[in-house]
Amino acid sequence: MEEQPVSQPAANEVLLEIRACGVCRTDLHIVDEELPPRHTAITPGHQIVGSVRAAGAAVDPALVGTRRGVSWIASTDGTCPQCLAGRENLCDAIAFTGYDRDGGYAQFATARADFTYALPDELSDLEAAPLLCAGIIGFRALRVAGVQPGERVGLYGFGASAHLAIQVLRAWKCDVYVATRGESHRVLARSMGATWVGSENDRPPRQLDRAVTFAPSGDVVVSALSALRKGGVVAINAIHLDRIPQFDYDTLLWGERQIRSVANMTRADAHDFLDLAARARIRSRVTTFPLDHAQDALDALRHDRIDGAAVLMPGEFRIAPALGT
């Protein structure tokens, strides 16, 4: 833990007093340097729920005092071909919260105002925090996979993102097949209404229309692909993947089966998912940690000891901030 001055918001930014921050596997990839470091030091965390304490120039002052959420994408340029085509998640100059700029493992953080989100009153701080990445990116993965209501969908891995995705799929009346390591994850999947639950190497009893892989394992991608019907889709929901093993094209990919990657999310995804979460009562199973136990939270995630999501609570570790310095 380090004490640092609280930054004032620049133009187009807000200063947030952090009320909760979700712990994401991407944070683990950053801390373990499986993603190449971009700075000599960075404050991780990109699932931030906070109260706006100050607004920079060109920001509506009415935001001060409101509750806002911050997610993985910190900013885009808004002018590149990808942004102009509505694909800001693929922006050529994208920046990320907790990777390119300091994130939410802190008491305060600044964020670009137009990349913060109004949070439904129905969601508490603890409920909202994991939705801001795990929920939104899982929702985008279902979109990328092309899931239609009533289909058979496989979820490979059952952590923070998948246990929210299953709630979306249940709202869409899909049959959900879960393959995951760890008995506690399998118990959670059964309790949340999965049609079938098995280990990561088990094949579901019926062919799948779609599948989403959440584990950063290439072997899991091949397992999901082997469970698809012809014309089915596997969406890889991982920012880091250890490898893609060799597989037989004739038996696994032929038949217009597809593999698609999921890259980040858009603000439209965020708005749509948060609205759905409020209406469909999508909620996370949460384990809380005080801010000064962030390393314990990361270790628990590293060793698959979290069922659902971990959330840091800065309010449980409080110092007197030096605002304005």
C-alpha cells in the first residue's frame, strides 16, 4: 500500500471516490505480466463503482454527487475507421483502465466522463462492480457467438463472467451446458440452473449451437469446438490465451463451424447489459476484501478459490485524503 496525492480531474474527466472495485482475471494477467507492462507502475482495477467528487472543464457539473461506473475501456480516439464504424472496442488508439491509466485498487481515481456509466438504482455497489467488466464482456461474448433465444449454449469455465452469462442465457430461455474444473464451480453452476455440468474435458450429452470459453486455455477452445453442431460458433472470451493446440480440421472445424475472438466491449454493450441486469435481476455472487487485502483477492482468483466474483471495498481501509494536492 502506498499513499499518493489525489489527482484533480483534467478537462473532460471526473474524479471518483471509489465505493467498490471488482477484481478481474485481466488484473491478474497485468500483475503477473502475462500482458506486457506499459508503465513502470500502475494501479490495477477496472470495475469501479464511485461517487463523482469533482468535474473537470467541459464536464456537466450536474454529474458531481452522482454514482457512476467505470469499465475496462478508458478512452478511444473516436476518429479512426473502427470508431467511425461503431467498433470502438477495436480502436487503433484505445486505452484501458488499470493498464494504461490508474484504476480502482485505490480510494480515488479519475476517468474520462464519457466513459463512465449511470448505474441503475436497483443495483447496489457490490452488485454493480462485477457487472462492469465480467458482466458486460460476457454479454458481448454471447452477442459475438450469435446466441439466439432457446439455443443450446456451452460455457467453458465458470468464474466471474460465466456465472453472470448464465443468468442472461436463462433470461433468454437457453439450455446451458457448463464444463469447468473445480467441484465448487460445478456446484454453483448446478444451483444456477445449468442443464448439464461436467469437468473441463467432458463432452456435453448434446451438440451445442454456441459456446463461449472463459478459461485462458487453448485446450478448452478445442473442447468447445468438438461439442459444436455444424454451423456452430465458439467465442473466445479471454484477453490472454496460453496457446491453440493442433486439431483435426476435418472433424472439428469443417462444416462451417467458426471460432471468433471477443475483444473488449463497447459503450453500447455496457448500456444494454446494465439495463438488462436491472430488468432481469442479474446479480453476482460476491466475496469482499478490504482494499489492503487486494493481494489476497488476487491470490484467491489465481488459485480458483472464488465462486462468483471478488470485490475490493476501499471504505474498509480509509485514510484522510489530501484533496486538491
